[in-house]
Amino acid sequence: MKILISGASGYLGRRVTAAFLERGHQVRAIVRPACDVTALPWADEVELFRADLRGTANLERAFEGADALVHLAAAVEGDDQARFNGTAVGTQRLLDAMGRSNTRRLVLAGSFSVYDGRAAAHGLDEATPIETLPHLYERDGYAVAKWWQEHLVRRCSHRHGWDLTVLRPGFIWDAGNWQVAGLGLHAGPVHAIVGPMSRPPLTHVENCADCFVTVTEDSRSVGQTFNVVDGHGVRRLRFARDMRRITRTDGTRLLPVPYWLGLGAACFAAALSRLCFGPGGRLPGLFVPDRFRARFSPALCSPQKLADRLGWRPLLDYPACLKWGNE
């Protein structure tokens, strides 16, 4: 197959591109105009297409001969408007271009952030409701942008009759990128581990990349939504201790904070903010209860649907994940 990959130079995109090449596929990689491709290990093995999805004209040229689009591009930095433009607006322009092409297969990198944290108290799976309006706008800019991105993709796929699969990865990590948002709060040398005995929805970047290739190749994934987690069941505190050990960051102090205590603090802070600033106001960056639940929910999640429908299992078990890239 010839695969068009957006966001190919990003953290996940680099591994997804490598995984497709390892499985014998041709790849056309969309990278930003200013991207330094010399840092990409596979730059000589792919066809590069330089584009800024927010403004580059003639994006339909990227789809020439492509059997599938694997859409990973999203803005993770900047203010809320920059994230929305880089994620939702860029996606709409790419979808418009796809609509003028012959490509009919689409795999989207969604996000756990679209879920309604209030509805996942006892477990989180693909049937868990996603966030609703207007509660969505109580969340951070990344969650808003990813929610709208998935909404746009589903709407366009329905209109054009595309073969869509949505993957919602949990917290993607490796030893060089382990301080994920769902682990806790980091301030200087102190890392507060929220819900230390709960099991966060982790997915190692190598396992996550393999899953993207698997669903793209397998027609049984069409029309499906899958959560992508490794299901290793590692607890937050153990994970943080393992990362501190293998990254040799012994100076970092781990502070376990029970989930109920953190949630209570978020509720108190939100109530105090409403008292001081009125019903619609709050301190910048304040963790309101819904945002807290969405990020630190102790709800269990497993790759069961992927296993049942496609027979997918993570390439690496947890010990192998710890060794990957550190040998």
C-alpha cells in the first residue's frame, strides 16, 4: 500500500512512519516547510511532501496515488487558538483536499481527551460517552481541538463514504518522554503522583505505532473506534519509580497524592474561584473537577476490543518497554 502520513515528523509520527516502512509499505510523509529532515532517520526512504496544513494550497497533490491517509497531525503547543488552528482548521483543509482525490481510506489519531471523565468512574472503554457541549469548553485547549478534529473527520467521512477507523491512544510514552499528563503534576524537583495505586492508560510509542499499521492493513477495522493502550496494568507510582531509575533522575522527589484528595482540592479551588470571580470566571490554569477527572481518572482501560476484533496484542511487554531505546 502507499500510505500518506500527516504529522510524520512528530513524536508518534516518526515511529508510525518507521513501522509502515518496516512492514513493506510505501510512504509519503507530510512535513512542515521548515522541518529539518536530516533529523528523520527514514528521510531517504520516503517521499516527502512539505506543507503547512493551515495554508498550503493544492493539498490534493499529496493524495496522488495514496491508498490511505493516516492522520496524526495536531498542535500540542501554543495557546488555545493556535492549538485549534493547527488541529481542527488544518484537519478541515486536509479533508477538503482528500474529498477532491481518489483516496477513500482514513485512519485518525484521536485522543482519550475526548471522553467525558464524569462517565468513566468505574471503567473506560469505547462505549464511554465523549464530552458534550457546552461542558467541553471547561476543558483545556488540546481537548477542545481534538474533540472538534474527530467531529470533523466523522462528518466528512460520512458525507464522502470513506472507510474510517479512529484510534484513541492513551498516554504515549517512552523513557525519553515519560512525564505524561496523566501521571501527576511536576513542579521543580517534586513530582506529585496523583492516584499512585491506579493504573493509567499507557501505550508505549512502539506498541502504538504497530497498532496504527495493523488497523490500516486490516479491513475489519473499518467503521470502528479503538482505544489504544498496552493493558500492562502498571500502577502510576511504580511507573514513576521505574522511569526515575532508568533515566537516572534520582533528584526528583515523588510525592504520592490520593486521587480523592486531589479531586477534593480541585473541587474546593473551583468553588473558591466561582465565589471570587463569579459563575463564569476562574483562575487561569485552574484544575476544575471535570478537567481533573479527565486527566487523572482511576478508571481501568484495556485493549480488549482490539484483541477481540483484530487479534492485536502489544509488541512489547512492560519490561521490554523499559529496555527499548536504553540498551
